Amino acid sequence: MYKHLLIISLILSSIYATSQEKFKIFRENETSKHELGIKPFYFVHHTFADSFFMTDLYKQLTYDDMTSILTEVYNGVTEKDKVNVEFHIDKPSDARIAYFFNEHDTNGKQFIMLTNFDNSTRRFASNPDPKNQLARWYFIKDDKMVYRKDKYTKEEEANKMKGETFKIIDYYMFDDNFDNDKKVKPLIDNLLSSPNESNLNKMYGYLYLSEYYLLNNDFENAEKALLKLSNVFEKSSDIPRGYALIVDMARTEYEILKRF
């Protein structure tokens, strides 16, 4: 249903702009202090990647910029109030991202991100085709924000278990089945201690180890895991150089949460 939504008009009550005017934040409720109850880790994990990396906006934003934006969104979105962000881009259109809450009849509470980014052209458009428009919606379950494709099913669990170990780690860490949370750390430890895992799998193992520590607010060990992630990537000639983006994203997630 959300692919048919139009970009929400930016007629809101408050505006925040950087000194460089790279972006403006429009909040309807300037005094709210995060009423949705989502744990910061899950919120940042999804929104930083989908807002900044899927759109290439990360190329023009600093860690402080991204933290400022997401902090305003985290505190500003309520069950009634939305937050819009506008980024200055010369051509073909400025970038616009809307964040808001929705109560779905079947799926319950949802957090929604809607943009004017066209997936087919990988550019922001004044009037994007709804079929190609980048949108994300996440279910809110207690303090977790869960991407719609990560909802737990036994069939999907079985499918993930047939693949590489890191795929089931990712699934358990971010699905909506809280019983799976306790399985994450042992799986990471087994992956990293196994002599048979590929360098790429070890790289993913350190990625999820870092995220496990971030989830538990252990920034010291999260950074240690990040350094091991970087070392595996830099020293492994069999890992394609395109995976540098994973290293960059892992560092960005850490830096945002450290500032959050």
C-alpha cells in the first residue's frame, strides 16, 4: 500500500538547518522525546543504512550530520507527528525523506520511511514513479524495529540455516522472535573460531560481533571488533574490493551510535 503514497508536503512547525545548509529538518512536535519506545540500536541500524546508504546521501554527510538527523527523527516521530528532512542537491531534485508512524489493521504498529529517490535511476526525482520510489516500513514490536522481510517464520529460518552461518546470525539478531536473541552470540563465536570458514564469512562474523556489542552499549569491544573486521578485509585478497562499503557502513553505524 505504501508504494502509492505521495511525498508529504513540508508544511511543518519547526525547522533545523546546518550552518552549511546541507539539509533542513522539519519537526511537527519540537518538544517530544522519543515516544515510540524503540531501542536506539535497532532504530539506527535500519534508518542509517536505508536513509543514507541506499540513497548515496552518505557521500555528502558527516557522522555528526547523520547523528543530528537521526536524533531529530528518533525524538520527533510520535503516533501523531512526523518528521521530514530535505537535502540540498542541485539536480535533478532536492532529496526529501519523510518519517512517520502508522497503525496497520493487520500488522500493528509501523515506522515508515518514504523518499523521493527513484530506484531505477538512482537519483532523486521531483515526482518519482510510485513503482520505483524508495520506501521502507518496519514493524514495531516492544523495543525492536523489524524490517518487514525479517519477520520470523519457521520456513524462512530453515531457508537461512541452509546458507552461510552469517545469514542465520543476521536473521536471529533482527527478527521479531525474541527467543532467538540468545542464539546470536554463540553462533558468532562458533563462526569466528572455526578454521573452515572463509575470510568473507569471518569478515561478516566481526561485523555482527561489533553489532552485538553495540546492541549492548559496549562501545569498547564494538570498536575492537571493527578493527578486526577492517584487518580481515585489508589482508584478504580473496574478498572483492567492493566489500569496502560494508566496512564503511560498519564504521558509520558505530560512529552514529557512539554520538547518539
